[in-house]
Amino acid sequence: MKSRYIVTIDGPVGSGKSTVGRLLAEKKGLTYLDTGAMYRVVALEAARQGLRPDNESALRALCGRASISFRSDPGGQRVYAGGRDVTEEIRAPEISMLASRISAVKCVRDALVRLQREIGRAGGIVVDGRDAGTVVFPRAQFKFYLDARVDMRAERRHKELLAKNIDVKYTNIIYDLQQRDLQDSTRAIAPLRPADDAVCIDTSSMTIGEVVDRISREIDSAASSVP
């Protein structure tokens, strides 16, 4: 029988949370939800339509008709917008930066948080993002916050983009990460920060497998202590 608890994994870009979240969900037999991908889809559609991040009425309408879905794949989760696979497109650096700006718009956050809560209403889910444990699921049974040195995060991001045939300079990635960290941590609405009751893990010198195992042990230990 599928467990009904909720696990949240927050952290900045390149901390490993998406890969860790997906693998942890597979290990525990849970559903995986990448909330960051949802904001990226909205950013991608906004870019296509030439919408500015400060055009709230247009963004509200866009969110109202957006169709976002996920499908499991041997190589990782695929993301679809209106039935079209946009998994690679939403990872482009310019879409990442736009997603950071658009995610600070209240109408966008309200729309996507409602959808995320509906998806996770029954539990049995691993949710990663930037405010999964602080805003979306503040009563989640298990909360984690992953972080790493910016040089390590940039290296991971660089390898990820090169593997997808996106040629970006390492120095540009460092700059983009620093800008995103600043935008995400200082925005007025749901800033990036660890939840007060989150377990914080520095992944700088850890492999993905080690992080997954660490979180899995934390969950098992906490679950076994419940009478």
C-alpha cells in the first residue's frame, strides 16, 4: 500500500533537489512533483507570447488556460505543456531566469500553488521546489532543504546543459545562479529559505545516491519512532 505522507525538498538551483526528489519517489514508491518545472512552463509560454513579467492580467489568463502534465520516462520525468514535450526547452538559461521573475508574481503563485496542493491532497508524494515546505505544504511530515557551494552547483548545471546540447559558458552559469539566488531569496512572496523544521543538507561533497540514502534514512528513522 502506498504511503500517504508528504516529503518536501527545497533548495536553490543546482543543489540536486530535482534528481534527488525523483529518485527518492522511486525508492519509496511515491509520486514525484517538480514544482519548479511548472513555473518554467508558464515562463516558456509567456516568452512565446511576448508577455512581460509585470503584465499580471495576461499572466493570470495564461495560468487559467495552461495545461501542465508529467510522465515517467526511463531517463527521467518528462514535462508537457498542452500535450507537447517541453522538457528540454524549459531548462534553457533564459527560461530559468524568466521563471524566477514570474514566480514572484502573486497571481502566478496563487494559481500554481492551488494546483500543487490539489495534486498532493491525498499525500504519497515527494514535492521539490523553493517554497514546498514553507508555503505549499507547511504541514508536510518530512521537510528537507538541500544546498551546495555555488561553484559546485554551477558545475552540475554546466554538465546538465552540455548533456542536452546547450552550450553555455561556466562563468555565465555562475553569474546566473548568483542572480537567481538573489531574486529567489529576496522576493516579497514566498522567498527561498529553509522551513523552520526542515533538515538541512549540504550536498557539495555528496553524490546523488548518498543524498537519497540520507533522506531515506531520515524518513525511516522518524517513521519508526512514531508509536
